[in-house]
Amino acid sequence: MLGLGNSITNSTPPSGGLVLLGTYTSDFASGDDGWVTSGTTGTVTITHNQSIGGRSGVLKVAYAADESVLFSIQKATPWGENFKVGDVFDVQYSIFSEDNAPADDANLSHFFQAGRFYNASRRASTSVADFTWDDVDSEGNEITGGTDHGAMVLGFSSQTNAPGAGDAVYFDSIVIKHYRPS
């Protein structure tokens, strides 16, 4: 993926003995693609087919109030298999932070999590500067602990660096691959 902003890359692709269970590729031009909010304390609006930062057809997540809890958007795996211990996932996505809140929080700390329950081994994370696109490309992430679950989660890992009232976050080009040892 070509990036206009910062990026995080883990170049350890899945090796032999892994079976691809499913691949998700986002398409926000005609809908929200099944992504919903989770864990929010205020009013959050998801809008598809938005344009910002030189890109179009992206997903906008707008915040009407400051968030006082860790929160996310999530989607069930469309291939009908839960993420389990021992599975491997690759994740790619682009994120844009539109920080309009009075208190500029400088960097938005965000992550992808395979499965709904917190476990550091299920996360690939980075932070993005305001008003720039950040491209995440993290491969070969093995799930080493936690509870089986079928959610794909994009969230914000720091309440101090989270979107506030009037802020918006945009997502584009999400690709998630789920592998299981054969």
C-alpha cells in the first residue's frame, strides 16, 4: 500500500502449514460494510462513501462527545470462523485522524484486534498524526492467548489520545486475512 503518512510494517508473512480461512476486503463506496460501534459513551455516527485527504469512498466515524472509555468499531468475520489461539492474521488498513476538538491530542493511538476480547497477542497497533493518512501493514500475527471470538475490531487504545467531541476518524482499504495451522 502506498502511504502518505506514517506506517508500521511487520514483514513476517505466514509460512507453510497454514490454511487461509478467509479474506475480508472493505468496500465503503456503497455502505458501511457491516461495521458497527462498540464501547462508546457518546453519540458516534458511521458514514460511508466519504472523501478526505485525497481519497474517496472511505468510512467516516464521527464523535459528538468525548469518549471516557476505550471504544472501537467492529465487524463479524464474514467467513464464519472465530479467531482462535494458534491462528495467524494479517491486517492492512489506512486511517486518517481529523482532530477538530479544542484540545489537540496530537496523535491518535489505534489498533486492530482479532477477536473481541483484549489480549496483547491479538493486536497490531500504531499511532497516527492529525490530518494525515497512516497505512498499517502487519503480517504474521499469531494469536497466543485469549478467548475465541469472531469479531474484527478497529479501536483506540488510549483514552488520552482518543477522538473527542467534533473529531472524526476515517478508514480505507481494510484487508484482513485469517489463517489456521493445518
